[in-house]
Amino acid sequence: MTTHTYATAVQWEGSTGLGYRGYSRAHAATAIPAHATLALSADAAFRGDATRLNPEQLLVVAASSCQLLSFLAVAAQHKVDVLGYTDSAKGVMDDTAEPARISRIVLRPVVTVAAGTDPLEVVRLAQLAHEGLLHRKLDLQRRATRRDGGLRMSGAFRDLSVLLADRPGSLAEFGRILGGAGVSLEGGGVFTHEGVAIAHFLVDHAERGRAALEAHGIGPVTISDVVTLRLDQDLPGQLGAFSQTVADAGISIRVQYSDHDHRLVLVVDPDRQAECLRIAAEWDAAREARHA
């Protein structure tokens, strides 16, 4: 096994003699052999200097950079020509939690690839890149976009569905098995009809989840790619309007629910996935234009 070591150094000078409000949060960080020195501070919410980077921002940058490098490596290995990559990432910290921590990092990369590239192959490679990340325990969500054709795809998460016994404890067992396998539930639910409980959940590491469930006799498990998009919550009728647009294209929505980031999650027939992705991309572009 090859071990990689990363050494850093931070330096601060000042005085805490005047109490919590009186000392400077400004400090410097270096990482040999890199020559750059980072001028850091605390978040302005914690009496830091907003003109300097803070540790929370660096954590989000690290996750975003790791995803970028992992994806580029996987794409190169699979002979996919990536021409550009940008990401607008966001980290969320609840300082009322015990302990206060970054509880969620959302990555929103936009990937430009050469004309003629299969968009579903880009999604598959995004999934491979995610699974290869050192930060796999972080809660990451990515969207890979092919500007050639305007397709927007959800890459990291997939829909996992299975029939559960209609009895007390079935859902608890389901959640316990997935949790034990390190599989995060990002949205979904269980719906009972005529004595049959149907579970649909958005998960990371879907294949790992399937293996764990079927090893415990729960299955068969079905895994499906999803289409996700954000609706304007302040505009009534958004779900109906988007669903009508999909219906006008002759696409049947097989499953619909929301994830924990308040995004609409859809499962459609695999042969209509690309068309639904195109519709979602156009809808999302129109939404962003309204808010520009």
C-alpha cells in the first residue's frame, strides 16, 4: 500500500487577554512544498475578516477540487474528451448543532464535453468518480451537464426501490441495513397499496445498498437513474406545469418524490431518460433566467 503524507503549518500572533471579542482571527497557512501562503481568518459570523478565506470555505473547496480531479481522471481513462469544468459549490453548517459542523456539501459542476459524447456515459463516469473520492463520507450531490445539446443529469444519486413486507419493523430493518452498509438516504418514502409496501429512496452507493439488502433476504432491488430539478416553491402549480410539459413529450413519470435539498426527483423509462433530461435542463434554464 502506498501512503501519501500532507504536511501543513499555521501561524498566529496576538493576544487573547482582552477576551473573546478582543483578539484577531487573522492567521496564515502554508503547505510545503507549495510556495503559496494563505491569508486566513474565521467566518465573519464568528468575528472573522470576511475578506479572507475561512476554514469552512476551504473544506468546501477541497470537496469541489477532489470531485473535479477524480472526474477528469476517470474521463481520461475512459477516452471521454472533457473540454471544460466549472463548479458552484455550497456548504451548510448549523451552529446550533452539537457539535457545530458542516453537515452538507452540495456540488453543482457544469461539464463541457466534445460533440457526440454520450450524456449517459458522462453520468456513469461521474458516479465512478464519486465512488473513488477520498471524501466519500461527505454528503455530496453533483450534476453533470453536457452543453452540447443542453442535457443536465444527476450523477451521484440513484433511485433504489424494493418491496417490503407490510408489517411493523420492515422500514426499521430496511434503514438499519442500509445505514450499516454506509448508504445515505437522500429522499423518498414508502407507499402501501393493497397490502404491499413499495419503498423508493434516493441513495448514494446504490449498488452497495442493493448488495446489503439482498444479502439479508430483502429483494429483488431495482436501481434506476433519476432526473432532478428545482421548482420555484413560491409559484403555485409548478409541479403540474412541469409534469404537463413532460406528458406533452409523451413521457410517463413512473416515480416522483423530493430529496432533502428540496429538488424534484423523477424516474422515467430508460429509453426516454435523455429526452426528460433535456426538458429538465430547459425548465431549469428558464427558472434561472427568471431569478437572474
